[in-house]
Amino acid sequence: MRILVIEDTDDVGEAVVHAFERMGHAVDWEKSRRDAEDALAVQNYALVVLDINLPDGSGFDLLSGLRSRGSTTPVLVLTARALVDDRVDALDTGADDYLVKPFDFRELEARARALMRRRQGSAVSILTAGNLALDQTTRAVSVAGRSVELTRREVCLLEVLLGHPGKAFSKNELLDQLYGFENEAGPNAIELYVGRLRRKLAGANVKIQTLRGVGYQILDLPDAQP
């Protein structure tokens, strides 16, 4: 999944970005309200992690503007403000969750996973199709109970497809979820990862189907060969 981190403090931002990249997500990191708004104008995100105190304005204003435009992107607010009124303001403005600094990164990761699951309409951390399972907490993948070793980006690609079974994703949509602004990759990269997934998921009764001129979708077909 692709995540936008909006945090102007270098050490906090670096730690948050590292935590999400370790989970296998593509991450864009912006340090100001203006740069964050520019990113949001051109890119869709699975999650926004938002610091309230930014050098060129309030994160509350950015959040309010995001919701006024009809965006339903989950927003997790990070702030040093610990008062109940501040938490209430964040939630009333449109935040989906709230975490007070300093925080334990295990809690940050757990809250982020919960928000992204909620967006997918899932209450549990395991995505399944047929005999294929992906644990979003441990990033472990199995076929009929057999562990399958995948790279970080292969897991991310599978997570996107399994999160919306049957939905067709274009190559550009998948690229957007696997790579941040600082990484350059072309449509051929998606073809490469899909090919690898098909080989590594041999024995799974699901199919990653190519839709010519459209993209890819994953289908739960008990009798299909991947």
C-alpha cells in the first residue's frame, strides 16, 4: 500500500517512514503543508499519517480541506498535544485515529494496519482467496498451509490484489501502490512481479488474470491454475 507521511521533525519522520517501509509499503514523506497538499493533489493513498504542527500551517486545516473535498482516505494524526480537547478536535475534523507523541512504533503499525483493513472492509488481518492466505501483520504468505517466500514488493502487490478480489487494476495503479515519488519504475516492473507471483504461488487455487488493455485481477477459482 502507498502511504503519505506528513511530519516536519526529521528523526520522527525517518523512523515512521522506516517502520512502514519495513512493513512493505511504499512511502512518500513530506515536511510541510504545501508539499503535502501537492502530493495529495496528484496521488491516491491508502493512509495519511499527519502531524498537526507543521512549519507553514496547521495539520487540522489540511485535514479539513481533505474532508471538504470528499476524500475518505484514512488519516492517522500524530501530535504532541495530549489534552482531551485536542483529541476531540482531531476526530471531529475528520481524523480516523489519533496517536500522542512519544509513541511505541508497534502501536503505530497496529493502528495503521487497522485503518487500512477498515478501508478494505475487513475486520481481520488475514486476507484470503481460495487456499491462499496473506497475514498483513507478519507479512507471511501461505498456500494450503505451506509457507511461500516472497520479496517485500511481491507481498505488497499480492496485498493490493487480495484486498480487492475481482477488481481490475491497471499497471499504473499498481505502480502507484508499490513505488513512491523517489523511485522510478515502469509498467514492465509490474509484469515482472506478476510473473514471479504466478510462479511462486504454484498450487494456489486462485488465478492472477491478465486483462488485455486493462491490467490484472485476482480471482478465486477452485479449479484454476495460476
